[in-house]
Amino acid sequence: MIARNTARVAPGVAVLVAGAAVAHVLSTVVGVNRLILAVGLGVVVANSVGTPEWAEDGLATHKLWLETGIVLMGARIAVDQLLSVRLSLLVLVVGFLGFSLLFVELVARNVFEIPDRLGSLLAAGYSICGVSAIVAVSSGVRAKSEQIAYAVATILLFDAVTLAVYPTIGRLLDLSDIVFGVWSGISMVSTGPVVAAGFAYSEQAGQWATITKLGRNVFIGVVAVLYAVYYARRDSDDASAAASWRSLWEQFPTFVLGFVAVAAVASAGLIPSAIVSLLERGYQWLFLVAFVGLGTSIEIRNLRNTGVQPLLVVLASLLTVSGLSLLASLLVFG
Amino acid sequence: MSNEDTSNTAVGPNPLNLAFDRWTALDRDWKAVILGTLVLSVVLVS
């Protein structure tokens, strides 16, 4: 059985590794950041020749490589620097998370008058962590499957757009690493594109972007439970069943605990600097492999399935939150 | 009793298969934590 399962996953993983190697070599030739090339390579392959069926299971492992890379990145985090800004960063993350949720809900219901449940999916997807958040809140919101599909397609479209646009704007405005990292961590959508955009900007920006984004991700359980309670009360069901500690824990992104544990071990001085450099190279390659897979998951044909109204809701929210969070990041860290 | 029956009763489930089953059933987040810890342990020990 082990051999059969390995044979099922190995070809796709080999494709990811080969794509990462090609992106690495190409970047030295064309002078474009290798992370962006890795995503681009995946998008081009998936939308031209398509991904072969034999590779699909392996390609789907890309999120595992991203999360493993983030766990290892804990070794490289400057904990003292992080602790010195923890309160300001926490206030920004929580403040903008709450603001984004309310903003998307209000715009969806009052301006574009789209169904409440679709609005809630978009609000959770945009303000926390994209598709994972949509899936996490969908049962509590009791959304229809076509509403989930609309919300997912809309969020994926903005993932693709922001991944291309953010580093360009950052360079045009000559943002510092910390400002760019915090800004993209607060206002971009899913974890993969945030990490890709951050590291495409610079190593430091990538670390700040990832930390900020993880700060948002840990609220997924709270938001999922709040939505479950809200819709259960509104539909006159038993709200207490929806709001259990167990459901909070089930939604929690546990890989963040691994990241925190590795960061704690590293900050205690238990990892020699030579090993930290080795781990750094390791997680950079894991990210590269993951981003080829991220690219193959962006299917332009599916992105066309977004409705105009959900798209406008997220666009209005992105422009507002992005503008305000850029100002806030400049004020606090600029 | 056939030879096949005897061997099945004596050997029982393969521990490697059991471990693999448990790994497959794990949530992706936990897999990432285990893989990361494993990599860190290997580089620290070697």
C-alpha cells in the first residue's frame, strides 16, 4: 500500500521539484525573481498544456510544502525585533481584520445587495485566509455550493492579481521591507500569494509578510464560530452547538504552533548559525516547490466563473483596506 | 487450515503500513509540523 500511495504522489512532486529547478535556473538567466517565475511557470503549464492526471495528486501537495517551509522559517525570525513591535503589529492585524470583515459585509449587503451568505463567505475569505477560510465558515454559514464556488473563484482571482501587482507597487513607492511585509500581510488575501509576494520583494519583507499573515490566520477559528453562532441564531437553531471549543480548535491552523516552537528554540540560541543558514536554504526551496504548485492551481478558465457583483465587492474592499493599511503601515513602521 | 491462513494470523498488520495509514489520515497542518520538526532534528543531529 505504501508503494501504491507513493507512486500516486511521487510523479506530481517530481514535477514540482523540476519546475522549481527550472525557475531557479531561469531567474539567473532573465534576472526575474525566481519565486514569481515559479508561480508563472505553474500558471503557464496549467493553462496551456494542462496538468496531466497522473501528476494531480502530487501537485496538490503544494500547500504542505508551503506550511513546512513556514515552520522551518521560524528558525530565521528575529524574535527580539518582533517582540519590540508586537503590540503595534497586533493592533494593526486585529483592527484591519475586524474592519475588513465589517466592510465586506456592509458593502455586500447594502451596496451590491448580494445574498447574505455569499457576502459572509467573501468577508471571511478576504479578511482571513482565502479559500481555507471560505471552506471553514461555509458549513456554519450554511452556504449553497454555487455560492461557495463563486466566493472561491473570486478570491483566487484576487490572489493572482495581487501577487502580480503588490511587488510592483512596493517598488514604485520604494517601500521599506517592514512596511511592504506588513502591508501585504494585512491586505492581500491567501497565505501562499502573501509569502510569494513578500519574498519576491526581499527576504526581510517575506518574513514580515508571513508573520503578519499568520497573525490573521489564527483568527480563523474565532470567525468561523462567530458566523456559525450568528446564522444558527438567525435561523432559530441551537446556537450553543455551533460555538464549542472543539470547533474553535478544529479550525485552528496548527502549523502556526510549529512555526512558534521553532522560533522559540532558535531565539533561545539552541540552533547554531550555520544550521540556521542551512534551514534558510531549505525553506526557500520548499517555497519555490510550493509556488510552482500554487501556479498550477490558478486556472484562468475557472476564474472567469466569478460573478460581477462578488468581484466588485472584493475589489472595493481590497482598494479600501489596501489603501488604509498602507497608510497605517507607513505611519507605524515607516 | 491452509498455509495462507496461518501466515496471516501469525504476522498481523504490518507496522509500517499502520504508521503510513496514520500519516495519511493526519491533517495537513500536523504533517507540516512533523516534517518541519523532523528536518530540524536531522540537521541538528547530523
